[in-house]
Amino acid sequence: MYPDANVWLVGHSLGGALASLLGTTFGIPAVAFESPGERLAAQRLRLPMPPLSNISGLPITPVTHVYHNADPIPQGACTGLSSPCASAGYALETRCHLGKSIVYDTVGKLGWRVSVQTHPIKELVFVSWKETRSGKRPRCSAGGRRGRLHRLL
């Protein structure tokens, strides 16, 4: 229908993980906001993966994860039977993401506590808006075993 269109997949939380999996599988750029780690799911589902990087040994994917370090879900910290995630019926088994990660340091810079209450997208929008207005930019990490944490500049 639109052969020259640039298509990007975007999602938050579970939608971000799905966008990442689809983007990796089909080579479509994807941005995942505050999504759980999806590399284990990609391996278990035997999804076709792009070639491995010579440097990191991880697949070269067109995916970028964006989250802050007060949100336990993208960090894989919301695990175990007594966690709020398990009590809500979610089984988060990994912190490993595909692609690059942009991580805002809301714990160190803004004094936030780690809590699932910081998971709504409005929290991330607030932080990114505030930091963009101040001229600060987060750095990006490639290959993310865990999505390396970078402090705001």
C-alpha cells in the first residue's frame, strides 16, 4: 500500500517486548519503553535472529529500549513468588534485552525509589521531558546483557 513508507514498531511494557521481538525477527526498527527482557523469549521461541556482532557476540538488532532505573520490570528485578509481578500473574524470568538501551538514572539523580508504581509510561515521559528541557541527554549502550546503566549527562 505504501511501499516507500518507513515503519517503526513502538510499545510500552508487554507491547514493547512484542515490538522488540517483531522488530528483531523482521528487521524493522523498534522502540520499547519500559519492557521486560525479551532475549530469553526470542531464544525459547526459536525466532530467526540477525547476525551476531563480532564485538559483543550478541545479535545486531534494530531495537532500542528506553527506561529508568526506578522501574523494576525492565531491569528484571520484579521476580520471585513474593514479588508484585508474580502476585499480579506475571512471570518475568530475565533482565536481558535485545538491542540498545537508554536508561535514565532516576534513583541516583532524582532520588526515586525502585517500585512497580513507577512503571506507567507517564513517569518515563516526565523524566525524559524534564531532562530534554534541561539539555541533558542519556547515553546509549549497545548489546545489552542487562542494558547497561548510564547516568544522565
